[in-house]
Amino acid sequence: MTRRKPIATGSDWNFEALEAYERAIGELAREYRLDTYPNQIEIITSEQMMDAYASVGMPIGYHHWSFGKQFLSVEQAYRRGQMGLAYELVINSDPCIAYLMEENSLMMQVLVIAHACYGHNSFFKGNYLFRAWTDASAIVDYLVFARKYVAKCEERHGVEAVEQLLDACHALQNYGVDRYKRPSPISAEEEVRRQDEREAYLQTQVNRLWSTIPAPASGLVQQPLHDLENDPLGLHRHDRYPSEPQENLLYFLEKNAPLLEPWQREIVRIVRKLAQYFYPQRQTQVMNEGWATFWHYTLMNRLYDDGLIDEGIMLEFLQSHTSVVSQPGFGSPYFNGINPYALGFAMFSDIQRICQAPTDEDREWFPDIAGSDWLETLHFAMHNFKDESFIQQFLSPKVIRDLKLFSLVDDDRDDSLQVEAIHDDRGYRRIREALSVQYALSAREPNIQVWEADIRGDRSLTLRHVQDRRRPLGQSLFPVMRYLHQLWGFPIKLESMEGGEVVRRYQWPIPESTRESA
Amino acid sequence: MSYFIDRRPNARNKSAVNRQRFLQRYRSHIKRAVEESVNRRSITDMERGEKVSIPAKDISEPSFQHGPGGRRTVVSPGNREFAEGDRLRRPSGGGGQGSGEGQAGNQGEGMDEFVFSLSREEFLDFVFDGLELPHLERKELQVLEETRPVRAGISKEGVPARINIVRSMREAQARRIGMRAPLKRALREAQEALEAEERKDPVLRNPARIDELKSEIARLEKRIGSIPFLDTYDLRYNHLTHQPMPSNQAVMFCIMDVSGSMTQAHKDIGKRFFLLLYLFLERNYEKVELVFVRHHTVAKEVDEEEFFYSRETGGTIVSSALTLVDSIIEARYAPEQWNLYVAQASDGDNWDDDSSTCLELLDESLMRKLQYFTYVEITPHAHQALWEAYETVRAAYPERFAMQQIVQAEDIYPVFRELFRQRAKG
């Protein structure tokens, strides 16, 4: 490769230099088969960056105090210098919007272009979760629609009423996703067009469900619950509603909550749709950051090898990169959990190493990929996995050794913690298993589903929580149940199940009789 | 495929609404924090924002989460000394959660306080929240000297600086068209006649007619040529009229007793009170002037420095200050044009028979001119004659006269709030 002249030097940037670098990186990215959405790169000030942070990366959003809280805490952290804003902010949209801060040095701008505009962008376009769950081309329009709709509701029903509703929906937004069913794509146009229709339709659906004289359930006769002795006419015989447990609480509420007004259902729907948009991001943190970091590292090195950046920029880059992927150890005062950048970068780099220079250990552990084409393998990994399965599949003994991972078991039946596995032959598999579970959304968030809506009796809603390794629900349970109660309008019951048995029952509002003791 | 957009000129503060929503929602928390800080910090640095902290649990956004207990496995990096099967004591304390070391970081919590900064404006909003300036009046408009020039259409007279070029040129063009039209018509007729004449057979031509037409054409062309491009009566000027402005100015008279009995501590308290009042007025009026009057047995108008920091000895005659204020008002601040506020701080001492003089002065002259008179008595002791005299004034002008007692610095803010509490409208 002939060394070319650096496009620019020093730390000041200008648009020509950025455009030239963007083109150069784009060419390299094509060489590496990074398939991306078109990039829309926006230069913004640090204040605008704080705004963008506060709206959790949405370019536009409805108004809510929680975003204000987010803004204040970002601002405070930035002022105190605890946080650099620079690194990245990129939105999964088509075109892919990435923000560059004007205060950044030239190196930083180039780095962010490589990291966000080619790393994250190609991940958004390629990863199966994003492909299945989000619709990059529609999101911005949908956000605009959501903002307008919420503003309209505020005008009509008052800011406070809307805020309360949003509070309640936000508390449940992690439970607003169908995990196994691919959702229909969102489209703002469609939403607006069908909105009125839907309002009317939804209401009739709900009305039918809650009508005082329910039509007999045709065909679906369920026998055993029926008590012939006391209820010979079968008046109380009925199927459980819903007939299957529902994991999407917000969807269930939107469709079935008896007392919600149509506009309230619409807002529940908006929160649900946005939760769904963020759902893949929550499950691919390690992969997404690892992928982007791997590519900015590779691309920056290529730029340097080709002579397009000089030593000054390269050194500045290496310093920045090193701090991004640093992983303080367990005992360090800076320890704050596992750094997803560090873990992801280590894993993708290691896959490349396994492909290019496999050891005997690698051949034993990864017979399929050892010695294979690294680019092919890397793309395969990026396309088809999420954090949980990615770790399960690709966490190698070498990465475990390098990071000195160990797993600790905290069992409340035991008075001491136990080191279950460390980075040795006996521990690799167990650590891989444990780390994979640690990133599984199903283990991170309690498994709670709608079990039964008592549509003939007191109209209470019963949820079931299936305990995972005997872990109970945290204290925040009660405020969340209160919100549920606000949405549902009738008592909320929650049962914690362990091995098919109910081990704890919660209820909101707390019944009078137990209030004394509670 | 890629393009750059410079968004820097776009509006900032996209989050301003959300920020306001947050402040609104936690109003009571913030107000408490602001009140504490007002009492704590010296009022000289009221001019900056404030860091406010709210217990994090009060503003948390709940969601379903795992609580402590059960069995959990945490993978952490950086093992140094552990071997498989090692047993560790469960770390105690730390909130008593014992939820495993890796966990705290993952949840991104662990801060007990949510800390953020209020801007100066927001801070002062909270300080003065719920307070109201009594009798904030727009002073009579007719007698006002203060006016503001406003656009009032177009006029034919004016100064060159206000010339309206577009309108002037339009006028000129219209005039030119208008003045030329009959001349041009006559010219065209003359030219046609001339041509017709010249086309005739030379025998039939009338040379006299031709000469006549030629001179007519020349005359017309000259007239057309002499129509000015721009004439003085084309000129149009932007017309400005002077609109009287509602008075939005206030004077604040600070009266302080500097006799021997007033210690530095007393004066500090007084100063803080004056500063609060000044800040408050400043937020309500565009222009606030300050007049400092100090007195012992004689009153004197002084500058701020001298007002607060020089000491005098001797007795106290309050009426001297009131007389001086009255004469300053006479001389410089016509009540029709100024909103007048008097704030007086004293330890309550006064020459025995002077209090009745004060009463008379206030009742007969001063109170009619003033918007509001506030009196703070800085003393832990029993009230004296002055307080009693002022109570009479308060009874006579309950709307415009307020008095309170301050014992120590912490009382200033509550007292201030009490003095300016929003009255029920009616």
C-alpha cells in the first residue's frame, strides 16, 4: 500500500477535512463489507448534545419531566467534569443520525465517524434483533407523530393528566414488548390515518368484553372448574381470561383496561411502541459497543497505515481508545461492573485472532471458526446473536483469562459467598454460562405476566411472577402496582410463583384487614 | 451516501420544557432546599444559582426489579486471589441490601441524593415564589415625560435620516408617469402630424406648419426632459410619534438607624433585608433606584458604602430621616412618576417625644405618596414608643404599611416573606 499524505493534521477540524475523512473511512468500510444506512452527520454544540442525551437519544420526543430530570443530571455531571460528552450519540434511523460535537478535536471527530457512522450504523442495519424489532426508516416520523399527539392530549386534557398517565406507562415500559412475536412495522402516516378508526374500534372491543351480560363462550367449553351441585346452570362456568398468560402488559392494558379513555389507550400504545424500539438496544449492549469499538480501532489503524492520519492523531487516538476499553478490576475503587466496551472489544478482537492465528485450545473450543475467514465470521456473529447468545457462543478461555473473570454465588440460604468458578480449565464453561445468564434480559428483569382478569367478579387483575432462582421482587413493586392500578382501575393482585406454587401474594390497594399488620 | 449538517445555529434548550416540568413537579422539594440555602448563605451572593439536592428515592421512576434474596451469580473481572470454592464473608452494611457486588453498578443507582443546579433566574423565582409587590401601579400616563418612539405610518415631512426610500421612489415614479403622460401623448400626436406632413408631396407641404410642429416637438421634449427624477414632494418619511410609556420605575429608600445602640450585627441583618427587597423590586421594575438615608439625631443621604459600614454615636431621632425622605421625594421623585418604597431598619430606639412626630409625618404626608412602607425592628427586647406609633399608622394604612420584628439573621427570610405575602385579591 502506498502511503498517502495525511488529509489533515493538528487538532482543529473543518468541514472539508471531515468530508474527506468520511469518504476515506467509507471506502475502507466497503472493503470490510460494512453495510450501512446513509449517514446524516450533524455538528452540534455541547448544550445541544446535553439535550440529545436527555431525550435518551431520540432526536425528538414528547415532553415529560423524567427527560428534564435526565437533562439536569447530565448537565450536573458535565459541569463537574465527571463525564465527557464526546464519545458518541447515534440514532437507529434511516438515514442514520450521528452527532459530532463542535468542541471535539479532529481526532475525536474522525473516531466518532468510524465508531458511530460505520460501526453502530452497520450493526443497526445488520443485527437480527434490530431487523426484526425496529423500523429505522419510520422511527423519526413516528416520534414526530407521538410528540404531536401527546401535545394535543395535553392541550385537551391538561398537562397533569397526561403526565400521570405517562408516569404509569413508563413504569411498565419494560413490559411493553412482545418478546417472541415480530411486531408489525410502525408507520406514522398509518398511525394518523387509522387513529380515529382505531379509537372507535378499540372502545367497542373493550365494551364487549366488559358488558354486563357476556355472550356465552361458544365452542370453548372447559369442564373441570364447573360445580354441578351448586351451579347447575353453569352461570359461573367460564374460561380464564385471557386464555393464555400475556407477557406484554402494556398491550394487554391498552386492549382490555375497562376504564381508559380512547386517548389514554393511544398514549399507552405510544409508550409501548417506543419501548419496542429500544428493546433490541437493551439486549445488545456488549455486542453493539464491542462491534463499533472493534471497527473504529481497525479503521483508525488502517487510516494510519495508509498515511491518512499522522502520528500525532494516532497517539491521541490510542490514548482515547485505551481509556474507553479499560476494565477496572473487581477490587478497584473505579470498578463499576463490567465495561461493555471492554468486553465487546475483547471478544470481537479475539474472534479475529481465533480465525487468523488459532491455537490448539482455540481449535478445541471453536472447531468451526478456528482458521476460518475472519471477516466472514465476524459478520456472522454480528448478524445472528444478542449479548446472551453471543457470550454463550464466542466467549473464549483466552478472554476469560485476560479479564480474569470469576463468578461469585450469593445465596441467601448460605451465610457466606462462594467463589464458584475462576479462570481455569474447570471454570471456563461455568463462567461463560454465568456471564451469558447475566446478560439475559429474562434473568435481569423479573418474569411477570398477566394471568387473569376477573371479568365476571371483582374485575381485579392478577399477575404472575415466576421467580428465578428464588429471587423475590424488590421494594419498587408497590409503586409499580399502584401505577398498574391507576391504569386498570380495579384491584391488582400479584402472585410470586416458585416451582408451580404460589409463594407470595401481593395486592394493591392493600386490603383493609392487612393494612394494620403491614 | 453521507452528508454533514451544521446544526449549531439551531435552537438550544430543546429540553427547556422538560426541565420546567421537572422543576414544577418537585416544587415543594426545591422550595425547601432554596429556603434553607437562603438562610445559610449571605445574601450578597444571591446573584448566582444554587445547587439543589433531592432524595433520590423521592424522584425515582419505579419499575419491576429483583429484590435482595434468592440465589444469584455475579461474574466480575479482575480476580486476583480467589480460587474456586473459596468462601467470603458477605459484605455487611452498604444499605443492608447485600445484593452482590456487581449488582449495584448494573442498576446505575446507589446515589442517595439527586443533585442538580438551578440557574440564577430559577433560583430567584423560587426565592420570591408566592410573593407579591403590593400596589404595583402603573403610574398615570398623561403626565409622564418618559415616552417611547413608535412607528406611526408615513409622513411627508421628516428628517433625512428617516427617509423611506421605497415609498419615496414609488411616489416619484407615479409622479413621473403622471406628469409625462399628457406630454407624451401631445408629443406623439405632434410627431405623427409632422410625419404626415413630411410624407406629403413637396408641393403640398406647408413649411410653416412643419416649423410649428418641429418647435412644438422640441418644446415638448424639453418639458419631458425637465421632469425631475426625484422631487422634494416625492419624499416620504417614516413617521414616529412619541407614545407615553407606563412608568416602570421605582425608588427604594433605605432608612437605617446608625446610632450607638445599633451594632454591626444589627446592621448586617438590616443589610440583608435591604438586599432582599432590592432583588425583589428589581424583578418587578425595569429600573430601580436606591436612596440611602441614615440617621442618628440628624439624617443624611449617603452612598451605599457609607450607609452600611460607618458608625456613629449618639441618640436617635427617627423623624429626621422621614423628613429627609419627604424632601428628597419632593425634589427628585415625583410620586406620579415613581413607585416609591421605603424600607426602614432600626433597633426600635427613638427619642421619647419624637415618635409622635413620626406618626404625624407619616400620616399627613409620607404615606399618601408611598407604595409601601416596611419597617423591621431588629431587637430581641420589648417594643418601645416607635413601634407603638407605627402600629397606629398600620391601623390607618393596613394595605400600605407593614412591620415585623427580627431577632436573628434566620428570621429575615420568613419575615420578608411575611411582609410580601400574596394578599387575597379583592
